[in-house]
Amino acid sequence: MEDRKAVVINNPGTDPHCKECGITEDGDCKYSSEVIAPIISEGDPIGAVILASKDPDIKMGEMELKLAETAAGFLAKQMEQ
């Protein structure tokens, strides 16, 4: 959210955006793939839309990224009204 950019994380253990998010007690990441899109209202990040999968066969791509960005944009416009 600090960078105000949407990210796709398909390798959570090695991705720099994934700092101890969703890590279980045994040290493994809880999710195998994630998309995070910040909700920006009046120039300030106020939240995020997150799509996550626990299935190791699922990899997030461009479609999931656009879906999260669209949802975040819609929520941001609703908050501005």
C-alpha cells in the first residue's frame, strides 16, 4: 500500500512485498499466490483489495490483477462521495 501500486505475488516466500504476511507457525507462507491492489481515496491509501489462494496449482495473473484494480477503483470512488 505504501507504494500505491498493485502487486502480484506468486512466490510469497521470496517476494520482497511479502514480509511475514500470512506465515504459519512452521515458517511456511499460508498462501501460494496473492494479488494486492490499494484503495486510494483523495490521494491517501485507505485499504486494499486482496485476492489470495491456498492452492499451490493456482497462479495469479493479469486477469486477477485487473479485477482487483477495478474493485479498488470502484471502492475508492464510493468513499470519495
